[in-house]
Amino acid sequence: MAKFVFDDAAIRDLPVPPKGIRIDYDNGPVRGMAVQTSYTGNKRFLLVYVARESGRERRMVIGEYGPAPKLSVSAARRLAKEKRALVDLGRDPWQEAKQARAAAEKRARKDAPNLGNLLAAYVEQLKTSGKASWREVDRAIKRHITPRKALAKLPADQLQIKDVMPVFHALVRDDKYREAQKLRAYLRAAYTAARGAMTNATMHAFAGFQIRENPLQDLDVSRPREAAEKAAEAAKARKWALSEEQLRAYWKRISADTTAAGALLRFHLLTGGQRVEQLARLTTADYDVDAKTITLWDTKGRRQRAHEHIVPLLPDAVKALEAMRQPRQDEAGRTVPPGPYLFTLTDGDAPAAYHVVWEAVQAVAGAMVEADEVGRLFTPGTIRKTVETRLQAAGVSREIRGYLLSHGLGGVQAKHYEAHDYLNEKRAALKKLRALFEPKGNVIKFPAKAG
């Protein structure tokens, strides 16, 4: 047993014991964080603590060390910190997790393994995995499956395509092809997840369903020609982005805005149009003041664990961040420091939700339409597409755009072999973006925040 500051190199080079296990402790900020190395070479992170109520030592498993979807040292330390905070509050997260597993297994045994319960288990699995899409999936299931009680009560392992076709026929008759396609994706994904319980112990919520194959694998939702053409037009509209001139007009307006909303929109654009849902989760713990970076946690897609997405901040982005988080005076005249959130309109007390950002963008877009600077309204998603399009035109490679915007990183090479963080390349791409906002020699000075 040894105690040292954990980093990836140190953990990777830990010697393997000839038999049994060895436990080494982190000499870092999280008290009780440890790594357990078995004689097979397997390494997993632990949080070792004494439960206040029972007085028993707990060795709570945080996760296995290794390339994603396993844990790096920084990811493990973040999770250990969350569990340690619970311990310091007098709670016993090891016992709570054990009780949660027992409750889930009891529900699986008690509840009939029917389609409705399988889909409910899938929604819960998305929710506990931190997937923001769980709400949309839940709404679709409650709208289209739950009301059909006979369908929802069908044994999940006996379902056939013909059983669900009335649902899809109704959607297609109402010209709701996109909704039908989404529902198909949700149902197929639920069965794929349930089938994984046969070989994956972490999918214990599906253990009672005994799904061995996906009965909806061949379920198809095809569009007629007219609907396909309509969909193509809609897809074309979704790909629309601001021109360079329109982007400059947008920048000119938000850079002149002295309110927190102006700072918010500048930060959104200067960080590359990152996903609003991820920016809203940013706290002071995700901001490296010295390195001038923020760390986003990307849960989008099929990831079982959030992807660490580090975004460098240009000087103007730092200024926008500071403008969103101003100290203020309370009624007694005392200075109140900003709250923990970075992407905010309330000096850090609460994060800026998507609808808030959408409304701020819409206000600027409306003014631009009125001034004949752009032909139609646009959204935060349009800003993201604009960043991608303008950087592409500026010669930034698809690979670097992918790393900057955190998409297209799911390949085997990126998951298991690439260790380079691309920070310099991301920063260079953001500088190219910033240079597009104003002609050379015409630099806008940001006004101080009002108040």
C-alpha cells in the first residue's frame, strides 16, 4: 500500500501483485480516493470511508480505470468528489447504492416483464446515465404506447412487429413521419438495451425481461415521394447558416449589448456555439482560471459515461464570462459573490436554460430581420451550424471542427488510441472564428456591464 498523487501515468505503471489485491491511496484533494489493483492487472477506483451511522468501513467502487468508456483519473476524481461530499453530509452512498439496486431488482421481479415496464426501465436507465434525451423518450412513450393498455401489457419477450404497427399506421396517416421515426428509434433502442442485460451486469434493471433478440430490428418507417421531398426541404432549412456578413451583423449587435444577455450570447458564440444544455451545466469547478479553459461533459449519443470536452477560452470569452458573474450588493449593502454557475443571467445563482438562450437569440434575430440584415429568424442551433460552416470555409479541417464542437468522435481510434487533447488546434480555430467577426483594424471595445 502506498500514498501518492494519482495521475494516468502513475496508475498505468502500478505494479501487479503476485496474488490477491493491493490498494493505493490518492494524496490529492479527495480524501479516501484509492485504486485497487488485482493480480489479473485489473484496476478500479474506490472511495474508502467509514459510514457515520454504522461505523463500518466502506470500499465503494467508483469505476474501472482505462480508456473510455472506462474512467481516467480526472473523471474518477470528479465522481469520487461527489460521493465524498455525500459522506461528509453524514450519508452512506455505498449503502444507498446497494438499496437502490435491491429496489430495482425487486421491482423487476414484482412487475410483469411486459412492454410498458421494459420501456419504463429504459427511460430510467437513460435518466440515471445522465442522458438529457430521457424526457423526450418518456413523453413519446406516454403519448403513443401507454394509452394502448393491451399493447403495453404484452409480454416484452413475445412482442412482434405486427403488435406495434397500428401505432405507426396512425402516425403515418396523420403525416407524422418524423415522430414515427423517433418512436421506432426509441423502441428499438430499448430492446437493444434490454438484450444487453444477458451479458452486461450493469444493465440489471432489465434482468427480469430475458430479452434475447430485438423483435423490432426490421421495423421500417418509409416516406412516400411527396413526404420525402418535404423532408428534404426541411433538412435543407435545418442546415441553413448565417453568411459571414450576417455573422458580423450578429456579433456587432451582441457586442454592443451591455446586459448579461449580451455577455451570455458572446460567450456562446466565442466558445464555438457549444450545446446550450452542456453550457448550462457549467460551474466554477469546470473553469480552469490558469489554463483559461472550461470542461463540458457531453452525454449526447450512446455514451454510457459523459465525454470530457475541454474548450479553450479566448480573452473576449473570459471577459464575457466575467460580465455574466458580477458581485452585487444585498439589502444591507454587503457584497454578495457570484453563485456557482458560469453560463447565467442571474450572476451565477442559476444556469441559463435553453428557452432563455433561445429567447435572447430570437430577440437579436428579430432586430436583424427588421433591419433587413437577415431574411429570417434563427436559433442557438443556427449559431452552432454557422460556426461549423464558417470554420469550414476558413479552411479548418473536419477533424478539428469535430473536436471543437464535440461531434463525430465515436470511432475506435478516437476512443482507444488518441490521447492528444487538441487544445492548441481548438484555440487556433476559435481565433479564426473571432477574426471573422470584424474587419482588420475595426475592433469593438466591449462596454462595461450595466449596473
